[in-house]
Amino acid sequence: MNAIITVVGTDKVGIIARVSAFLAERNINIEDISQTVLSGNFVMMMMVDLPAGKADLETIKIDIASLGESMNVSISIMHERVFSAMHRI
């Protein structure tokens, strides 16, 4: 199952490292990643592959939001189909 992760907040050292470590600990593979810094604001989007039958999206949502709070950034995850439907013109 593919999901989209977004990270938004003030740029600081270690954001990518901590998010990547969080995903690796849960055997979640990063399929694609894009990040930029605009006027000191960090913005990252990732497409990830959640292992079939092993990843509970609701639990991951709670845990990744808590990780974001600990870093003072906003992190969210949603199923790829939901993301696509929300951003369809």
C-alpha cells in the first residue's frame, strides 16, 4: 500500500534523518522523496510503501504526528488514493 507523507515547518538539522529513521524502524520503504527550503521553511513530500498486513495506518498516523510535535514540525500521512482524490483538478 502506498501512502504520502508531508512534513512542513521551520528548517532545522535532522528532519530528514529522523523521519527516515522512523520509517526504517517500521520497515516502511521510501519510494520517492522531494524536499525544499523556502525562506527558512522546510517542505517535504514522500511516497512510501507500507508493508502489506504489517502496517496499521491509523497507528502510524498517531506516531508520526507525535514525532512531528517533538521536532516542532507538522507531519501527516495519508493513503495515496486519498491524497490523489484531494488534489485532483
